[in-house]
Amino acid sequence: MTQFELETDELEQVFQKRIDDEQKIEPKDWMPEAYRQNLIRQMSQHAHSEIIGMQPEGNWIGRAPTLRRKMILLAKVQDEGGHGLYLYSATETLGITREEMVAALQSGAAKYASIFNYPSLTWADIGTIGWLVDGAAIVNQISLQRTSYGPYARAMVKICKEESFHQRQGYESLVALAKGSTEQKAMAQDALNRWWWPSLMMFGPHDAESANSARSMRWKIKRKSNDELRQAFVDQTIPQVEFLGLRVPDDDLLWNEERGHYDFGAIDWDEFARVINGNGICNKQRIAHHKKVHEQGSWVREAMRVHMRKVQDRNRIKEAS
């Protein structure tokens, strides 16, 4: 073993001890390159999901049934955009630029949550997205508030507060539909039928089949496994479904008294693979729209760069005088 390898091995041991001792890793701290790359993958994917996730809901801002619903939806979509920018900034502390992350997204090299490649066909879909999709996100993100990387953990504190509101307003919208007319309840049931399984897929593949799960758990980037998070989501959501008077599209769903959890049916992982690899209903549409609006906003980014240069020039003149 070379001197460099010995020094690296010692550094990795010190690093792992800090992780085991629940110490936060900060941007200027030494970290294994694999840890940095794992964080970049997960955090940039999280940021991309927030940005792409604006699209299925943004399509309904102009079609919301009341002014109150429109205001709520507009605020929610703005929140999601803010979450994406917040997470991009946190990811930049790892030495990658915003431009590199966006290029990876648009080229298909970087992934985002598979669920945003499904279409929002009715107004009930918007409430269901808030209830199920943001509900699934919260289950995952609550544990991320204790992730080992400091900037990521601190970002999640703010994001979780806002996502909790999103989940509540989504469920409140579903309550209104489920307790409304026969047609409204049927629309709510149809939305639940279409979004239930994609929501379970959001947590990723089974732990034994996940390429990143074991190492992320060892480094405490993740605090709970994919299957643990998925089970927690099912357990907390089924009572909410029952209160609505709706039914999940799963004939195998059953409370298991011995386990203290719900058993549920097999997930269609072939569908998950198709969607995550770019062959879902809306994959191409989502990326094409992102490219379009990104290009349309280029003048804003250029104006910001010019302003920043002017500020820097003024500061240099002040320092020199």
C-alpha cells in the first residue's frame, strides 16, 4: 500500500467515525470522493424533481375552479421552484455548477422523480398530487433533516415545513371532492387509481436491488431504507383513504396484525424502469418544456451576471480608494 493510500485510508476512518458520532459533514471538510459523488447524484436529482414537478400542477393554474384554489396552487408551484433553487445552491457547495446540473438533466444523464412523467388529466389529479406525491416526499424528507451532510440537512428543514402544507391542502381538496357530488367523488377515485402505484414507486427499488442504498445508509446520507419509507407511507395513507370513502387499486392490501403493518401487492417494476429510463408518457414533454423555458430565461441570467460584475467593479473601486 502506497503512502497516499495509507493516508487516504486513515482519512476515511476518521470520516466514518465522524459519521458514526452523528457529526455533520460541512463543505470544507475532507470527504471521500464517492461520498461527494453520491451526494451530488441524490441532491441534484432532488432539485431536478422539484423543478420538473412544477409542470403537471402548473398546467392547471389557469383552470383552477375558484380564485381560492388558484391562489393556493400558484403559491404551491412557486414553493416548488424555490425548493429546487435552494437544493441547487446546496449541491453547488460540493463543487458542481448550476450549469453542469442543468446540462445533465437536459441530456438525460441525471434523473428526477419518475412520478412527474405521468399526466395530470383532471382537477382531482392536482389534489391527489398534493396529497400522495407530497405526502410520499415528506415521509422521505423528514428523515433527510438528519442526513449527514450539513447543507442538505438544513435545506430540508425549510422544505419539509412547506411540503407539509402542500400535503394538507391537497388532502383538503380531495375531501371536498370525495364529499361532493357523485361525479366529483368518481373523479377523485379515478385520480387515486392512477396515482397510487406511481406514488409507491417514488421510494425507489427494493433495498436488495438498489445500487446506492447500502452505501448511502452507511454514510447516513439516507436514514431509512426505501422499503421502510414505502411501508411508512402506506401505513399512514390508508386511514386517510378510508376517511375519504375511497379505495386504493390493490386487491392484496390487508392489515397484518402480526407485523403491525399493511401488506400490499407487487409493484410493477417493469413500468418503473420504463419511466425512469425516459420512456414514460410525459418524459420527452417534460424535458422539452424545461429546455424551452430555460432558453427563454437566458436573458434574465445574463442580466444577473452583468449586474454582479458591476457590483464587483464598484466594490473594487471602493477598496482601492
